[in-house]
Amino acid sequence: MTVSPHTELIPRQILFGNPVKASPRLAPDGTRLAYLAPVHDVLNVWVETIGSDDAHPVTKDTERGIRYYFWAFDNKHIMYIQDVGGNENWRLYATNLETQETRDLTPFEDVQVQIIDQDKHFPNELLIAMNKENPQVHDVYNLNLTSGELTRVAENPGNIAGWIVDTKFQVRGAMAARPDGGMDLLARENPESEWRHVLGWDSDDALTSGGLSFTPDGQSIYLQDSREANAGRLVALNLTTNEQSIIAEDPQYDVGEIMANPDTYEIQAVAFNKDRVEWQILDPSIQLDFDRIREIHQGDFSIVSRDNADENWVVAFIADNGPVPYYVYHRKEQSAEFLFVNMPALSNYTLAQMQPVSYSARDGLTIHAYLTLPVGEIQTNLPLVVNVHGGPWARDSWGLDAEAQWFANRGYACLQINYRGSTGYGKEHLNAGDREWGRNMHYDLVDGVEWAVKQGIADPKKVAIYGGSYGGYAALVGATFTPDLFCCAVDIVGPSNLITLIRTIPPYWSTALATFQKRVGNADTEEEFLKSRSPLFAVDNIKIPLLIAQGANDPRVKQAEAEQIVAAMKSKGIQHEYMLFLDEGHGFAKPENRLKFYAAAEKFLARYLNGRYED
């Protein structure tokens, strides 16, 4: 027994079911509050008048649940996006709070909507992007919320990967992808003007740099910029003189979340995601607010909603060992009012703490990770789950992680490694992952296991590798390339063949193809290289049991990625379990599917790691 017998088993429903309430947002006029909560186990938007008990659902989703919504600045509409079965062809819906009518504002087949911008000074408008004219790229449209009329305001010539809006709600900046994996910043004087080249980033800087927003006068643009630095700095670039000034920087960590004044558009604070989130305040007028907010709760906080008067903020606190509490902070009174926690039942259990750790990879690169250990007396020689994040151009962060808590509660140590290629740690760490899929990126995981064994944390005979997307690929790599290190592997929506992965990316990822070619490999000219990094072609090496889970509608990692390695294992009689979810895409949105997967994964891991599981 690796956890204290007094540590109660946390039900999967509590860890992985729907939150009771989540994602609160203030109405622009500050009189109402919206949030997500289930209706018959499907997440919908609820609205209540502040100070009363009239909460009621205003949307009527019955299938996948709403995960992303926002208030329109007209105070009349709740906006949300939804796809079908996980296909990521998002449509935009508007629910009128007076009439309770919901309109599909983008009723186009096989078209994906992206939200570009909204602005309190233009309350009846929204800027969205759609790949309606060309499946490969998104144009920008102005949406009139009253009439539903769509007007195209920026046409994509075929290379624009992102758009930047000025303070007059006009599209005046663009990020153009280059064939070499670099990126160019384009700007124009007004919507009728020609685009002009402002500056370029080569491929080494492209993922740690980019345009953010315009200054109030429209003459300068805020950038994240890693030229002449390791990490992406916040800078202001004058579009006329090309002079730039550094606003905020850290030698190791890229600029993270940015908080801007909704009236002046000036940047007020910048977050750097280090071991934990650290805010750098740029606007002295909010210093006292941040000081007061820090007194409310010890967790890492973010401002998730502000009313139009900027007098009331909704604040979320992230802790590693408890649910997320939300508060309304009243700036005039400098007082906080508790709203709710997202998953109150978690408070009935003793949760594990997440420890930031680091170690040296075999080539000397410092690797940062998070370690979560079971609550109890025994914290040595534990079964270990290496839980590998997806992306790979992303990172794990400190805070409540349902899977880390699940593993710890079942008796396992959980190690979450920000291997080379992860973002947030500067371009040297990021670029060290170029062309290292299945090699040095994987060796960082191997070195993490060896570190945990040397520390006395992990039992070397009971190590599992687990992950989704790139993490699923890493699990397959573990089973095929280092089969003696792990005793079992769990792959969720992970690619098995890098050639077919790259050749079947969604059409609207066309502007990211050069990034794949530079950082992973070129499927047209480097087949043998990519084969050498693809688990499918090393199936004969598998010695350990695998659990593979896949969504049938996944547009990023197609069903064939799972099917081809499952077929290869079947033909060779290799032990495996395969779960295909017909109504899911890149991950499992529906709670019944999540719970079905976690039930199977829990029994699978218990069989080989000798941990606990819920019947």
C-alpha cells in the first residue's frame, strides 16, 4: 500500500465529471453574472441577477456542453461556440437574454469560426474569422449583433496566421507565415491601405515572438519579441520610426498573460509563468488592487472578467490542492465577495501538493517539471506515472491538475516534465526540441525517470508513461523505443506515424505546415527520417501492454493514427486495449466518455502498477 489507508479514494465522478459551476463572467453593466453549470449533465450558460436568487439556464445545449462563452458588450446576448462531435468546425451562437432565442450566426458547413476581438466601445459588433472562402485560411468578418449581417473586412491572401485589431476596431496588423517557418509582421494605415512589411522573425524566434495589440494612438504596436534575447519580451514598436522600447522582460521566461486597461488599452500588468505565476505591475493604479487580491487566497490569481465601469473584477485563484474559488473584487471598497468554487466536493478530500522540481538532462540542459506524490507516510520507491503534456509547443503549470490528483490518490507518484520543445522557458529551451521528436525530447523523459529513481521516489520496475496528443505519441515512443524502461503505456489521441500525421493536418493549419517541417521533419523529402521517429515502424520492439484511446472525429490526429498501430499490434499478437469514441475529437468533451475512459485507464494502470482503483 503506497498511500495511507486513511486517504479516502476520490471518486472519478468528482475528479473528471462536470464542474458544479465554472467560468463566471460579469455582464458589461455589472448587474448580472453568467457562469457554466450542468443541465441534465450537459454544461450550459446560466445567468443570475447579482444580489438575487434568480439563477437560470439561458442556453439549451443537449449534446457536447458549452466550454467557451462570453458576454456581448450590448448586455443583451450570451455568445458561445460549438462544434459537432469534436470536429472543431466551430459555429458561433448568440442567445438573446430577453427573448431566450438562440441564433446560429455562422450556419456554414465545414467552416471553422475563430473569435478575433470584441470591444466595449463597439458594443454591437464582433470581429470573427472564418475559412468560408478558402478552407486553408481564415478571413476576418465584422458581425453586426443586431442584424446578424457579416461583412468581410480583411481578406487572407493565403499566408496570414493571425490578425491584430487596433483601438478603432479595425484590422490593421497581421502575422504572415513564411515558407522557412519564420513569421513576418505586416501593418496597414487603414482597411483600404496596402499591407506593408514591418519586421520579420526567423524560425528560431517565430514561436516566442508575435504581434499582440495596438497602442491607443494606433502609431505603435505591442509585441512579444525574442530577437536579441533568449525569452520573449514585451516591447512597443513605433510603426513610423521603427523605434522600440522594452516594457517587461525576464531572462529565462517568456511573457505570459497580459492585462490591458479596457478604456485606455494600455498594458497594466504582465504575468511570467515560472515555477508559479508571477505578475509584474506596469500601471501603479492597480498596485493596491493586486496587493488586496493577494490577501484573499494563497493561490495564483488571474482577473477573468471586468465590468464596463472597471469597478468590479472576477478573480480566479489556482491552487495545487483544492478546487478553484472565484471572487468578485470591488475596487472602490477594496473588498472581496466570495462567489463559488468550481468543484466543491473536492474540498471533502485531502489532495496532494504539486512540487516544482528540476534536473539536468544528459546533455546538460536544465529540465523543469512538477512532482505530485501520494498523501501519506510512504513517499519512496513508489510506482511512477510520467504524464506527458501535449502540444508539444505548450507546457505544464503549477495548480490543481485532475490527473495528477487521480494518480497520487491511487498510490502513484506523478511526474509532469516540461521537456525541451515546451514553451514558456525561452527560445533556447524551445528550439532544443527541433527535429528531436522521438529522440532528445524523449530522452528528457527518460532522464526524468532516472532522476526520480535516483532520488528514491520511483520504483524502477513500476514506471508507466501516459499522455494525450504529443503525450500520446510519447507514450507510443516509450513502448517502442525504450521498451525496457516502462511497464505499461497509455496513449490518448497520439500520432503513431509522423508522415501521415503531417500529411493529414487540417486544411486550416496550412500556415503552420512550415513549422512542422522545420521542427518535426518534411514528409515530402524526409520520409526515412520521419519513419525512424515513428512508433508505427518499431512495433516489433513492444514488450509492454498498451491502452490506446481515440476520438473518431479528431481533425488533428486522425483515427487512422490509432487504427494503424492497433492493426500492427493485432497482427503480431501484442497485448493491447483499444477504445474508440465515435462522438469525440481531439480529447473527450462529454463527461460520460471521460468517465468511461478513466475507468478503463484506472484498471489498466492498477493491473501493472499495483495501485488502487474505484470499482
